[in-house]
Amino acid sequence: MTKQITQEELQKIVQSIPMLSASASQLLQVASQPDHDLMDIVNLVRNDAHLTARVLKIVNSAAFGLVNNIASIDRAVSYLGERVVVSIAIADCSSKVFEKELSGYESAGGVLWKHDLRTAIAAREVVIQSGADINSELAFTAGLLHDIGKALISDYLHGTVTDAIELLTAEEDLDYLDAEEKLAGFDHTRAGYELAKAWQLPDELAEVIRHHHEPSNAKEEFRALVYAVHLGDNIAMLGGFGTGSDSMRYKLDRKYTDYIDIGPKTLATIMLNVDIEFEKLEGSFHSSGEKN
């Protein structure tokens, strides 16, 4: 059994994580507001020279294959869309977190980012394909951040995979959240929620981080969004992109049907679209030097 994380130790871990940049924080706040428009995003990017350079580098990367380079930040943001711009801002200031090797889950560096990106794309597709009354761009952003707590507790879970599997085998009612709690004292959703509070993330995003495996426990006003990310997370794992030893070891909350209507044919379409969009977005980060 591993050493249990105390609340005090968890706070020290959270404090060791770099804060979001002012621009990334503002983008997340603006993106969570239902009445914002794309010009709000453009203005935030325009006022950050570093982020402007990143966005222009991405839009002109080989992945997008533009015949003529885009030099205007207005056109760049309009072409990329809100979700890509938010991804750039988050990845730029939190790359060490997302690229961290998750030894406690027996997965390599970069796996967390790929899983989160796929979950983000899938959550957005769930909203679009089902016609649910949810902000699809917000679902994407929430999906991108949902598993960030794994980076905080992974080191404490190092060498415990066998113990976790034995726990789940012995007690069928348990899932990997229970195993994390028993082995480390905190599961990744609770750890991520502490980081969300430290980063002063909008309530919607904090709720997703805390309840994406148990959406029925989320506040009613955010529950539909949490269910979208819950499904996106499961779709990412179903497609073979989890975060290691915990993949497909969580319960599907079947009450999602109260909020989101998707059938087998829709699921197949979503999975295909996730593959296409992931290759494009991941390729743009690679070719621009954003991710390794």
C-alpha cells in the first residue's frame, strides 16, 4: 500500500503547479459565459503578444495546409475557432502538467494530453450530434481539463497498479476512483478540484473536473455539461485512448439519457469524427513545435 496523501500535502502539490497565465484564465472565464462572441476571444488574444505569436504559428502550420499565410489575428482566431485557441492557451502554460509521465497509471509522458484532447473533441461531438442544449465549445474546454488531477496524484500511486486491480477484482462494486481513494487517500477528481479552485476556474469547469465520473452528483445547473464530458471520456477510452491502467475501469452513469440522446449510429459517427479532428489538432501542435 502506498503512502496516503494528506490534505496539507495535497495543498502543497497544488501550490507547486504553475498558475494559469492571465490570458488563459481570462479566456476560460469568457468562454464559460453564454453571451460572449468570437470578438471577445480575439481581443484577449490580441492583447497578449506571446499568445498572438502562438496562434499565428499554429494556424500557419503544415497541418492546416493553407495556401497563403494568415497574418491577422482576427482571421486566425476566426479560422481556428474558439476551442483551438483555448487549447493553445492552456497547453502553452500547462504543458508540463499535461506532458507529465503518469507513473502511477503506468503511462508515458504525453498520454494525458492525448486522452484529454480526445475527450474534449468527443464531448463537443456528443453535444453537436445529439442536439443537446449545451454550449459545445464549453464542453470541449471542460473535456480538455477534466483529468488534470491525475498529474497531481500519479506519483503517490507509483507501483500500486497491481494493488488497484486486486481491489477491483475482490469488490465488484468498486471502480478505479475507489481504488485511488483507498491507496492514496484522494482520487484524481478531488485532487483536480483542488487545483481548479486554486486556478479560480469557472464553476462549470470545476464541476466537470470533480464529477466527470459521477455526473449525477454534479449541481443540476451544470449536470448536462458534466454528462457530455462523462460520455466524451468514455468514448476516448473506448477508442483506445485512456491514461493507462485505469482505462475502462470506471462505471458508465446510464442516467445520461435524461440529458443526452445518442444511439449506436450516432456513437459511430462521433468516434469517426473524433479520429479525424484529433489527427488535425494533434498534427497542428506537432508541426508548430507546441507539443512533443
